Amino acid sequence: MKKLAVLLFATLLGATAQAAEYKIDTKGAHAFIQFRIKHLGYSWLYGRFDDFKGSFTYDESAPEKSSINVNIDVTSLDSNHAERDKHLRGEDFLYTEKFPTATFKSTDFEPLGDGKAKLTGELTLRGVTKPITIDVSDIGGGKDPWGGYRQGFTGTTEFALKDFGIDYDLGPASQKVEMILDVEGIRQ
């Protein structure tokens, strides 16, 4: 009986120690990649990328082992203004004709407590790869009404446009872009 209890405990421990794989729920529009940048220092310009996909691993008992990979179709940029979108997709900014895809691949996940973490990874945008750090908050996880299991996070980051080869002069207040990232994943 003692051997059976030890075997059962070891099996349960092994099952809980493995990270679960999640597919980012873009089909149900439960994930968003948004941005904002100051417009000449007078207001905020908001936009989003409508077409992206990715996956992440997450284990509540070992969050430091978490990872994420995302591919973004930057041609799907939408700032709610067709002419501006055309300019943002052009050579002055994203140059989507030459660089239609951006990617993010995590390299480190540092839990900070209370559902907060620092996610570090390599962002490739406009053909340039640089490390960025995202401030992450765990929104929560659990069963969904369709028999699946979901996990959600939100994050923010900021980086200089010139770091990714974008040197169009929008004025001194508009040198950095803020990213707002909301991810809901479906356990696979």
C-alpha cells in the first residue's frame, strides 16, 4: 500500500510539474496587440494589429519556465484611418512591403509575486531584432463554458522607434511607442 501511495504521489507531482501548452485565441478575438504613440505631443494615436498568431507555455507551479512565441502580420495594422494606415505601412514606418511580419520570442520569464512578472524576449520588427521587456500581469485561468481551459495575461512595454530603424520625425514627444498586449490562451 505504501508503494502505491508513493507511486501515486510521484505521478501527481509529475503531472503538475509540466507546463501546459496554450494556443492564443485570435479566432474568438480574445487576444489583442495594440499600440499608442503621442501625436506631436498633443494627443494619443491608438492602433492595433488584427492578424497574429502564437502560443505559450505556462505552469502555475513553475511560472519561471513560461515561454511565448508570436507572429504578427504587420500589414494588418489598423489605426481607424485608411490614409494614415497606408503611411504607417510605408517605408517611413513599418515598411510592410519588405517586412510584412514581426515576431516575438521570449527568452526569460521572471515572476515578481502577486501575479506580476517580467517577460524578456527578442522582438523582430522591420528586419531588426532587439531585446524588449514586457511587464506582465496574470489575469487568471480556469474552465470555459465549452469544456476547455483558458489562461489570460495582460502586458505593456515601450520602446524607441529608432531602435527598429524608424527615424521619421514626429517631434520629441513621439519617439517611443507603447504596446498594450492582452493574451487569452486555450490549453491544447
